[in-house]
Amino acid sequence: LQTAMSELTANVDAIVLPSVPVAPPDVAKCESDPNAMATAARMSSRNTRLSNVLNVPAISLPCHKVGAEFPAGLTVMGRTRGDGALLARATAIERVLLAL
């Protein structure tokens, strides 16, 4: 899987995706229902697990407006052993996000 992803993204600078693909779960429901808690944990960590499985560095940048109902994060994934390049790209993306 790691080799296939490396080949597929050879000409890609970074992969960008939402850090968490779902809205925050209802806390009361999670506290009273272990299945709801397990589902919420599985769904909220789905995108962040990808970088671990692929063994690539990733960083999550906040990208929500102040006062937004929920916080939002933008994950930027780089190449294996590409930490420095990823940080440079994330810094550039963060500058754009802050200007919005």
C-alpha cells in the first residue's frame, strides 16, 4: 500500500484533506452508549489514520472562522521522510488560511 501510494503521488506536492470528516458527536449520547462512542472515535480518526498507515508525515492546520459552530482542521500530508518539505508547504498554506 505504501509503495502504491508513493507511485501514485510521485508528481504531487502534498495531499490535502479534512482532518476530521464529521461534525463532533453528541457528548451525552457517547457517554451513555458505548457503541456511539466507538463509532464517533472511528469516524473522527478516519482521515488521520491514513498518514499512519502510509507512513507519511502529516500536519493539521486550523481553518475555521472565529465563532464558527465547530472547529475545522485541514490535514496536509507529505512524502515519507519529507518532513521539512511538508512543514514548508504547511506554512505557506497557513499564511493563505490566515488571510481569508
